[in-house]
Amino acid sequence: MKALLYKDFLVLWKQMKFVIFMVAIFCIAPSTTGFSLNTFFVAYAGMMVPATLFAYDERAKWDSLAAMMPFTTQDMVLSRYVFSWLATAYAVLCYFIGQLFFESGFPDEALITLGLTLTLLLVVQAIYFPILFRLGSEKGRMLLLLVIIGIMVLAFLGAAVLDKLAVAPSPSVTLPGLVIGAALSLASVKVSVKQYEQRIW
């Protein structure tokens, strides 16, 4: 699997140097505009970067070449998940650097926002990656917006419920969500393996 991760890194570095730089800049930059671009680019790194790699692989017919190599289906699938988690970790590290240098610490609001962002990202990955492995990047990308809208609606309803219950926000509130999101993301690996074996692209 290390070879697959190395291949993805080389593709990313060759084709998307600007994206790597942009993620770092916007994740580090302070969120002074009210648009929370730093947390947006955390989600972007974890979702769109691996999705773009899917598109590159599909156009290059990588799956046909990989079938002649000593890689199992699980290796192929798990490497893409691991790469997405590494991309997310890179963005989170940049986010923490920005908080440390520009915000002089880690206020509760920043930690809550980051925790909720990561929770939503993990849930979206758990739903969207099996779709990508089954349908491919072109058809799967059309469904991404629907997945994100559905998750955002659920998140909005959840926030409304917490507001009605007058639950005081604290970083610990996001911990159960992160655990659930991580569990769903891990569980979806097996689902993606089955979908990749039955892919239609």
C-alpha cells in the first residue's frame, strides 16, 4: 500500500502543487472575514483532493494497469482512504498553526467549528467514497452535491435541536460526533471494496 500512497503523492505533487499551497495558505490564514475559509479548506483537502485523484486515475486507466500488479482490491481502496485522511491531517495541522500564530491559542469556538467540520467530512467520505468506487469520478461527482446538501440539512436540524435544548457549546460536544464519523468512515472501507469489485466505469 505504501507504493500506492507514493504514486498518489507523485500525481498530486505534479498536477496540484497550487492546490497544496492554497490549502496551506487558507487553513493557516485567520478567519477574520466571517466566512470560515480555514475550516472550509480543511474539508476541501479531505474531500476534493482525493476526489480529484480519482478523476486522474480514471482518465489514465489506472485500474487496468493496477490489475496487472500485485495489489489487492482492498489495497487499492484502503490507500485512497488513507490518503484522504493524510490530506485532512495536513490541513488540520495548517489550521492549528494558523490558530497558534494568528489567534494566540485555541478558543472553544475554533475547536467546535473544527470538530463539526471533521465530523461532517468523515460522514461525507463514508457515503461518497463507495459511490465513487462504484460509479467512477464523472458520474459520482454529480451525486456529491446531493450528499453534501443532505448532510448539511441534517447538521442544521441537529444544531437547531441543541439550540432548543439550550445545550451550552463546548469542544467536548463534538467528541461523540467525531467518534461516530470515524467509525462510519472505517466501516465504509469494506463497502467501498465491494463496490469497487462491481464498478461500472
